[in-house]
Amino acid sequence: MIVRDFSEIMKNEPGRVVSDARWKSVRMLLADDGMGFSFHITLLEPGSEHTFEYKNHFENVYCIRGTGSITDLATGETHEIKPGVMYALNRHDRHTLRATEELVMACVFNPPVTGKEVHQADGSYALETS
């Protein structure tokens, strides 16, 4: 059984806390946990805008707190993000996420991330092979 405390990770495990360009991701589960997916709590600063395209990963996101929007860049369709809203990037969808208020999101990645990834120029993560 794996049991982890968000607050303890924030204080004591800097390798599991990744931040960049007005967002922070707390990696609760990573590839080396052997679950077949990774689980993160991601915080996006109010007024921030982020364009991502996970070419090698599927991502599922659930909004816990805050408001904003997500735009599918292939279709131009924009959806409101608020507590209780979930979105799944089932086609490796290139998207722009905007935070009106601080967004607190629960995120699942498949395949799982290792924790060492950084966003490439196109907003994707490279696929880890080791």
C-alpha cells in the first residue's frame, strides 16, 4: 500500500514538486511506484495561460477548486472549467488552459511520468524509455 500526504510532499520531497511558468505540480504517484499511471495535484496561478500537447501521454484532469477554461486548438471549442468538471485528452489534444482564479486540478497520466520530465517547446513531454 502506498500512502502519501500532500503537505508532507510539499515540505519534504522537492523532487516530487515540479514548477514552471506559473504552475506547480505535486507528483503523488510516479512511474517508479508501479501503478501504470501517475497522479498529480496541479496548481495554476490566477491569470495564467498554458498551451500543452501531450503527444506521448493521455491525461485526465478533474477540477477541485477554481475557475478557468480549456480550448481545444484543433476545433476552437472552449469549455468552462470549475469544480466538478473533468476533461480527458483522449486524442493527445493540443489545448490552452486558462486560469481565471487559482485552479487546483487532480491529474492522471498514462503512461506514468517519471517526475524528471520538462515541457518541450511544443508543450509535450518526451516519452521516457527507461
